[in-house]
Amino acid sequence: MTASVVLPPVLDILYAEPLRAELLALRGEPVAVDASAVERLGGLCLQVLISAQQTWARDGQALTINTPSEPFATQWKMYGAALPATVQGEPA
């Protein structure tokens, strides 16, 4: 069974640690991240998500980002990072 993480509208510095903790609690199982409500993506949360994707890949598990909002996709790219292959669905 795939665990689900729903991201809030604002992924700023205040949410980086709670996001890290939530994801680490799910380590070892597949995770689907719902990014459909994200309006603002901060750099630290971007780093947490990239690190989680790399960790899950090393562990042989899937971590997918589902239905990214347009702001999420745009801001991810503005940081110079390509949206990972594990993004499911077109930006909403």
C-alpha cells in the first residue's frame, strides 16, 4: 500500500522540518506526495523533497509527486531543478 502525503499551500522554512519528519516516518514504503494545493515552494522544502526522492530511490522504493500545481511546477523549475521523472500528471 502506498502512503500519502498532502502538501499545504505554503512550503516555506517553517514547514521544512515537519515535512522532513513526516517523510522520514514513512521511509521504507512507497509514498505519493500530493502537490496540487501548493502555491509557494521554498528552497528548503525543495531540498527536502529532492533528498527524499534520492533516499527512496536508493532504498528501492517509489516516491512520486502527484498532480503538481502550476505554481509548484513553475517554482521547482525556477530553482534550476528539472521536475523529476517521478512526477505524475500535468501541472494543474
